[in-house]
Amino acid sequence: MTSAQQETSALHRIAEKVARRLKLKARAPLAPDETRVSVTFEFFPPKTQQMEQNLWIAIEKLAPLQPQFVSVTYGAAGSTRERTHATVKRILQESNLTPAAHLTCVGASRAEVDQVVRHYWAAGVRHIVALRGDPPEREQRFQPHPDGYANAAELVAGLRRLADFDITVAAYPEVHPEARSAQADLDNLKRKLDAGASRAITQFFFDADMYFRFVDKVRAAGISAPIIPGILPVTNFTRVKEFAAICGASVPDWVGGLFEGLDDDPEARQLVAATVAAEQCTELVQRGVRNLHFYTLNRAALTYAICHILGIRPAAPIAASAVSDG
């Protein structure tokens, strides 16, 4: 057994012990053919100089895992437009990573969105995550700009008209909260992919069976594009509940139970979070998933640890300090 295999085995034994304490089902280590998993990471643009420094620490820590791409979010009503563009451009210029810029339809005309798109193309960006976008604060429902793209499918078609972008869209295993029905939501996903998107990333979830049921429905609808599961490691349960309320995702009671009493114990929360997410990802991979998307929240240590447990390692060893959030 190589030293890397021994390390993987040791980490798995630790995860098994924690899983037993948490009454989770411990799983066998991944087989060699199961460890060929590609990952992608999502970041959000920083608001302050300190947050920018933290973001770049996170990017530098995760870059050795060779993600397929890294995406940068876009605030409601274009509130982070300039910061998103600056972050994406810096990733393109100062790293070997492939950036994917989030783009929404909210609060902008087609001409304004198209101008942003042309700027991205001119800067060398070739991947866009096309989203309808959430309504601005104080607004209950999305209202298209009078001269804007009405939805994500229209935005995808617009991107295809402007340039040969690689386009990713969103999918909702538990149905988008504004969809009329599950079938209507599935029809909308098909429209986005038919318009020219290459893949879809799901909203976060905690029930693997739910994801696979959703994929079965997607395939039955004639959709063959990859449906990449979105993984949100939980360290702040209250914040996750807030995210879930906005996007219509469910959070099982058992997840809350695991974090109960840990408000003042960040190290324990980190350990619990890593175990739960690694268990979720291991089940997904063992059932055939080969691509995982992590919502990092600009924190690298937890995502790095989960990837390590899954056998996703840097091409060359990095210093121990590089796996700490500092």
C-alpha cells in the first residue's frame, strides 16, 4: 500500500468513527475507478479588501485540486456586477483556473446584459453560468426588465447569439419555489438546455435519493446533459436554513440535530460538517456521479478536506498550512 493509500485509509477510518458517533451509515472507501471525480467550485465576489484577501487565500488553496472550472456569483439586480467582473478577470490573469462568470437577467436591458457579455468575451472569459436571478430585496417575485431577457432560457439563447460560450444553467431537484409545478420546472430546464446550455448544476440538497429521482425524471424528459449535484458543506446551520428558505430546498431535521449545541464550538462544527458532506459525496460517487460542484462560501479548508477524503488530491504535495483557513 502506498503512503497516499495509507493516508486515505486512515482518513476514512476517522470518518467512520465520527459517522458512527453521529449515527450515519459509514461506507467503504472508494474504489480506484470511483476516485476519478472532477470538481468545480463556486465563489462570491468580495466586498472589502480583507474579504478579497480571504478569497484569494481560498482560491490558492483549492487550485491544486485542478477543478474543471470555478464560478463567481452575481448579486441581485447586478449589485456585484463590477466586482464579479473584476474577480473573474483576475482569476483569468493570475491563475491557471478556468473562470465561469455568473450572469442574470435581473434589472438590466438586453443591451446592458449583452454589453457585459461582450466585455467578458473580450477579456478571454469563455464560460458563463446563465441564471434568471433572484428578485431584488423588498420584491416578492421576479419581474423582467421591460427591455430585458425574460428568463434564463432567453439569456442562454442570447449568449449563443453573441459568442460560442460554454454555458451552465441551474436545476432544482426540489422544484424552483416560483415554478407552477414540478413538470413546469422540468420543462423550463429542458428549454434552457435546448437553447444551448451544456450542463446544469443543482441547488444544494442533503438527500441523495432525491437527487437520483430527479435525474431519472430529467432523463425520462429526453434530457441527456450532465446534471451536476451542488454540495453545500454546513458549518452555520442557521445560515443554511436561510438559504434553503430562499431557494426552496429542504433541510432534514437530522442535519439540525447534528449541529445542536455546537454554536460555540467551531472546531466540532467543522468536523461534523466535513463528515456529513463527505458521506453525502461518497454515496453520490458510489452510485455513479463523477462530477461534484461545491458551494465554498469562500472558505477553502472544509471543501479541501472533503475532497481529500474522496481521494481528490493535488498533483504534488502542498504545505500543511495550505489546508487551513488561517
